[in-house]
Amino acid sequence: MFRIAQLGRIAMQKPKNAFRIAVPLLMMFMLFLLAGCEQIIVLDPKGPIGSSQKDLILISSILCGIILVPVLILTFFIVWRYRDKPGNKAAYRPNWSHSTTMETVWWGIPILVIIILGVVTVRYTYALEPSKPIESAHKPVTIQATSLDWKWLFTYPDQGIATVNYLQIPEGVPIKFELSSDAPMNSFWIPQLGGQMYTMSGMVMTLFLQADHPGTYYGSGANFSGEHFADMRFDVKATSQKEFDAWVQEVKKSPSSLTMENYEQLAKPGKSDKLSFSSFEDGLFHKVAFKYAVDGQGHGSHGAPQSAVEPKAVQPPQTKPQQAGHEHAGH
């Protein structure tokens, strides 16, 4: 019997020893995996909107850490300090129930943090309103982005050109994105330039972004939209104004034109390579945006041009003139 009891104690000790070994190894493995991430692109902004959003992320994380870090440390300390073991000398106070000082600390600090976090969030929310123009000496470049299955169509109304699955923009110049969809709802996102915004049929959303540095930035559709949603990626190339103008002239020499017939072929579900069009049908973006809306009227778009969502005038119903002697008819 003694031998069996001894074997039982040994068997119980083995899982504890394995756990003590496994935890440090697991933490080292997680650090190794994280070390493989060269950079979190959201935390490497290249424009004023992205930089402000990064500040908000860091401030919020620090404020939350003020609560989370001490709680996690105390949790591990209490579990370790008061664990059941032979000869444990931790104070045993079964009748203890209240401490005014401790209540003040663990209620006061979280309340103060929540107040500060609320004030910071409200200020940044108003400052980063997506349709709010970015202050600049340069005139914004308008780009109309339409999400399709499973590709992105970009039209440049001022330049008269269109592209598929890639963008080129001038650095240091505000970009006014007008967003809509001819497919299931999606989400337009260029992480290093700013936050994402949904694209929806029947609506035109406005998003101002800006690239302060030349480079090629990653863009994507960040919303699940079917079989090939993971392929809804696009490149955003920021260049000097001179290079941008030269690129526009180069695209204008392209033999392809985006007629309505060509658009219907492009809009069919499927993947697409990068394409360029020297021109596109007049008013294509708004025709597509409101093609499914009743009488062509949208859903009260966010920050969109008024002309794009202005409802049609409603004519009063025509009534026949009443004949004399029948003024009380129908009562």
C-alpha cells in the first residue's frame, strides 16, 4: 500500500513539473513568432490621418494597460502566494471583508481612466471625421472607388481615366475618395494612410486621406464578400506631382476605354489583373452607385456630393376639377 501511495504522489508531481517546463517554453515560442513580424503596418503610418489614428491606438493601449497590467500581475502573485503547499506562511484572515483604502484605489483608478479615455476618444473622433477635408494648400484629387466581385474599380473624374486593382496618387496632396459598391458590401482600407470605410450600393461615402511620403502602400477589401474576397487587394503608389501627371498622360494613351458594355463585363463575378482605361462613360460612378435604388434615389449618403444624392422633385397628384352640384360627394 505504501508503494502504491508513493507511486501516486510521483504521478501527481509529473504533471506539475511538465506544466512548469511547458509555460516558459510556450512564452518563448510566442515571442519567437512575434519576432517574425517585421512590422505592423498600422503602426507605421505615412499620412496625417494614419498618424492621428496611431496616436489614438497608443494612448488607448497605455490607458488600458494602467488597469490590465496591475490586475494581471496581482492575479499571478495571489495565485502563487496563496497556493496550497506544505508550510505556507501566508496570512489567513477568514473574517476580513472590507478596506476603504483598497476600495478607493480599485474603483477610483478605473473611473479616472475611463473618463480620460472618453475625452480623448471623443476629441479624436471629431477630429478624424472621414468626410472632413484635410487642410492643405493643394486642391484635393478626387478618386471614385467602386467595389466589385472580386476587384476594385477606380475612376478619376478630373483626369478622365480609370484603373482596376491599383492606384497612383501624388504625395502631399489630399485625396478625396468617393466610395460605393456594385456588389455585396465591402470595406475600403489602406492601413498606412487611414482607417477603413464601408462601401455599399445605393450610397456614396466620402473619405479623405493623404500620403506624405512616396512609396507603394497596401490596400484591401477588409470585409468578407464571397469566394475570392481575399484577392481584393490593390496597390497605392504615391509619387511626386510631376510623376503623377506623367502617369496620367501615359494612361490616356491606353487603347482601352471603359464603356458601359465593357463595364458590364468587368462587373461579372471573378478576379481581375491590373487594368487601365484611357476614358470611361460619363457619370459611370453614380449610375453604378444608384442602379439598384428605387427611382435612382440613394440612402442619404455620408459626405457625398449633394448632386449625387439629391432626390427628384415630387410632382403633386393631378386631380380632376369637381363639377358643380357634387361638392359633397363621397361624404
